[in-house]
Amino acid sequence: MTTSLSRYDVGRRVRVTQQTPRQQGVFTTTVEGVILKFGQQKTGSWYAHGKDDKLWIDRLQLRKADGELVTLNLDRNSVVEDADTAPTLPAPHTSH
């Protein structure tokens, strides 16, 4: 996981880009929002020697500009940037 922030401050506006490797290429998603909460949460998966014998995942909860709440599981393919200093994203492509 790559971050340009030293920590995830509640109230900070961020852009999170996540990539999922596929057989051919990479599927990329980007979400912008204000941080509501960050922390590790356990999953239902069993993991030997983990706290409570569970697998723990870094989770970031954001509120998008339209009010939608988004919970992201952060991994090594996640990039978290300060949205106020990150380069502007191109407008999404729509087909007619």
C-alpha cells in the first residue's frame, strides 16, 4: 500500500486508487471522499497466530461528495493521496 499521507486524519479529503490484477491487464478504480474512519478490522477468515486467530485488514471509510458512504479494504495495490494536492482526474468517459 502506497500513501503520500503520514496518517489518515478524519476530515481529510483523499483520493484512493486501487488496482486489481487480471489475466490481461489491470482493473483500476478511484474513489474520492472525506475520511470518516480508519482502522484494522478482523475478517471472518481464520488465520493462525493472528490476533483472535483472525485475519485483520486495514479499512478506510469515506463519505463521497454525493453523500455515499464507501468502505475500502486497503492492500498493497492501494494508493492513498491527499485529494487537494493530487493531480486532477480526467472526466469519466461515457458512451452514447
